[in-house]
Amino acid sequence: EVRAAFCEEAALLPKKVGQVSTEGIIWPCYEQALQDQEERVLQAALAGLAVLVRQRVLTRQSLETIASKVAPLLIHPSGIIRTRTLEVIAAIGRQLSAVDQFVFVLPKLRPFLRFELLGLEALEDALAQPLSRRALKCALHRRPSGEALHEAILNRTPFPAAAAVEE
């Protein structure tokens, strides 16, 4: 698939195009790919994003934005998507001090965690239960029964009770 291939290869461009082009042209492509409903594209986008972040060409503000965009994927039904999301967040964490992680990244992740963390080290153990495929589908399609879930995902707020989603 072309979109997935682009996501895999675009991560190699930042060293050639620099920070401004990376943040202004390449990152927006990834941002859009993170909304793709095709899981293969989403997997490729997350893998590419991890490579992009590891190159250390993004500002702290951009890293914070990336963390906020990938955070909802920590509860995606696909284990591969969750693992790739953890890889992106780990790459972000390696570039930030413990204080920056606590102040700028953890607040973006808290709605998707079962308990509070002081740093990113134990993130995987703290993850909230993944969404069911049905709940994800409701959220993506904004069905009336999934309205509260959709809003929770978009606003990075705590999720409604499971009974409310399943009704």
C-alpha cells in the first residue's frame, strides 16, 4: 500500500530537509496517517514516527504534540498498534529529562493509564484496558452509543463506563 510505504520511507528525510521542513511538511503527513482507519498504514506511521523521533530533529514542543496525538492509541485493540505507540513514546522519553516527561508528556497519557506514574519507565504496566473493536468502531463512526467514547478519545479524558459504551 502506498500510504504505508510513504510512512516507512518519509522518516528518513529529516536529516536531508532539516527541522523546519520536518515539522512543517513531514510531521503533518504522519499526523494525518495516525487517523487512517487502515491498520497497516497506522502501524507504518507509528514505526516511521519512532524513527523520526529518534533522529532528534524535533523540538520539545513537537515531541509534546506527537505524544498527545499517539496517546489514544495506547488503548487501541491491536497489540501491534499499542506496541508501536509505546516505541514512539519511549523514543520521546529518551530525549526528555524526567521533569519534562512528568510535566509535558505524562499529562497527555494519564487518561489512558490505570494509575499515576512519575516517569515513562513503567508505562506498559500502567496502561488501561484496550478498547474492544466494537467500541473503537463506534468511536470512529460517531454512533450515538459511542458519542461519549468518541469525545473521551478526542479530548483525552477518562472513558465512560463500559456498560454505557456497550449499550
